[in-house]
Amino acid sequence: MIRRHASLASLNTFGIAASAEALAEIHCLDDLRAACADPAVADLPRVVLGGGSNVLLVRDTLPALVLHMAIRGRERLGQENGRELVRAGAGEVWHAFVQWTIAQGLGGLENLSLIPGTVGAAPIQNIGAYGAEIQDVFHSLRAYDPASDTVVTLDAAACRFGYRDSVFKHAEGRALIILDVCFALPCAWTPNLRYAELAQAVAGLSPLTPAAVSAAVVAIRQRKLPDPAVIGNAGSFFKNPVVTRAQCEDLLARFPTLVHHWQADGSAKLAAGWLIDQCGWKGRDLGRAGVYEKQALVLVNRGGASGREVLALAHVIQAEVLARFGVQLEAEPVFL
Ligand code: EPU
């Protein structure tokens, strides 16, 4: 069933009070087929929404048919090459799915605990945290292609994963609608403790289990990141910028405490949170939008902010970081 002029306030974690021209709840492939074929909304562009945790609603009314993905289900598919295959519907809540895999005795997703959003949204930006990315344990996904009215299967190579990036953010994959995702989790688990703060948090724990690592990740996130149920936000608002070796060395000469991580190809990834923090924005507000006091990379809704107010704050921050460091910050959420 398609609803007209539907509120999106409860469907975006920024808590922006915008609405959609039309909204359809999608519980199965048939719902999706019907919504895409409905002549009453044929003139509207389609926007897919999962948990709404990585979007900024910039307009008061989104002139689109919003497909709210609510396809549920999770199952074990058996073993393949020493890995256990598990599949989940696009509408499953990501953290609940992670917890389910851990309860099943399976490790591999614990570093990605408590990331807001849904299973179907996870591959789109190749969600990552604490030294892990979804691409590390991704097997394949099924997606609906409205143009050909077919279901296609994509493996990891076809998804073209990058840092907070995949084919679904580019022209070739943008129209595909993810139905479910399959992960290949190691039968023989070893912890991933590349992220120093996580390694410290679990040091001395014996035996170290996926559940213990998950609990440590949850504690770190709760310490640093605002709970969207309490303070509207979309996680990191900017990507960590990647600069050339020469640019990083030049910056280090001028700012010796610059937080940076050298990449395998010689480039360097800078901590955008540090850059914003240095510009004095941590904890500051502009209108009803603000910068979170414990992590400058997260923009928050102080209450009643419009998408335009959040955008205005983002633009001021980008301009100041550019003026001071010569680095262009790129927004991480999708602007609708
Ligand atoms: N820092 C500051 N001030 C700040 C924030 C950070 O100085 O206000 C410096 C600190 O030195 C800190 C470093 O920046 O050690 C890195 O900060 P943090 O470990 O919090 O990670 P991040 O680089 O800011 C990224 C991801 C997060 C992910 C964490 C942990 C991006 C855009 N963000 O943040 O992902 O949880 O690493 O792995 O890559 C998200 O994408 O929504 C997200 C929250």
C-alpha cells in the first residue's frame, strides 16, 4: 500500500521533520515489484530507506516514492571453504543481526557491533569500525533491478567495495534495491584487535570471545557516539580525508600532532574529527544544529533542526577546515 504525504520524522535518525510525496513499506519482493510498477507513482523517482541512519533530509518534502525496506529473516546456510554462510533480509536491524550471529556461536561481525541501520544498507557504504569493514566477511547479496524486473546476485568483486563506498553509490548500481545479504563468517575465529583502544579494552580477558569483543565495542561506542534515540545524528558526518604523502608531510611540519594513518599505497588518511576539533568546533552549535561534544566528526540535531540548518553547519565546518588545513572534507551521509 502506498501512502501519500507521509511523515519521515521517525524514519531518519537525524530526527528531521520532513515528509515524502509517497511511501511504501516493503516486506517482500512482491511488495517491491508492485510499488515499482504502480502507475500512480510512476512519475516519482525512487528512494530506498533502511534505518535512515545515514541520510540527511535536506528538503521539507522529498519529491519521491520512498521504499521503506522491511524485509526480515535470518538463516544459516551451511559451510563453504571453512566459513559459515549466514543470510539476512535487508530490513533486519544491523546490531540485532550481529548479536544473533554471536548467539549462534559465530564470530566475524563483533567489531561492527552497535552500528545503526539495517542489513540492506550495510553494503552500500561498506560500513566499518574498529579495524573491520563489511567487505572482510561479505559473501554475496541479492538485489532487485526495477529496470529489467529481475533479481540479480552480486559477489564482493561486483560490489566494488572501497572506504565507505560501493557500486551502489555509483551510476551502475544506484538503481539496484538490495533484498538480502549473505556473509561468510570464519569457522575458526580469531579476534581483530588492530584498533588500539579495542585491544586495550579486552586486554587480559580470557577466554576472549566474539561476545566479549562485541561488549567492548558497544562500550567504546556508547562512550564516544550519541545514541540516535536520544540525540538526532547520522554517525560520522564526514569521511576521513585521504591525502598524498607530500601533503601529509607538509601538514605534519606545520601541525606535528596531526592524527594520520599511512595507507599501503603511500597516501595518508587523516582524522577528520581532529581537523574539526582543531578548528574549535567541538561542542559548538549553529542554529539548532551542533557538533557533538565527545566526537567532532558527528553533527547533531539539538532539537527541531531542519536539514538546511545541518547543511549550513556542515558548510561552515568544511570552509574552515579547508582554509586552515587545505583539506576538503567530503560528507558521508546521503543527502535527500
Ligand atoms: N579525534 C579528535 N577529536 C575528535 C574526534 C577525533 O582529536 O573530536 C582524533 C583522536 O585522536 C582519535 C582520532 O581522531 O583518536 C580518531 O577518532 P576515532 O577513533 O573516534 O575514529 P574516527 O576516525 O573519528 C572512524 C569512523 C567511525 C568509526 C571509528 C572507529 C569514519 C568516517 N568514521 O571515526 O565510523 O566508528 O572510526 O573505527 O571513517 C561512521 O561511519 O558513522 C562512524 C561512526
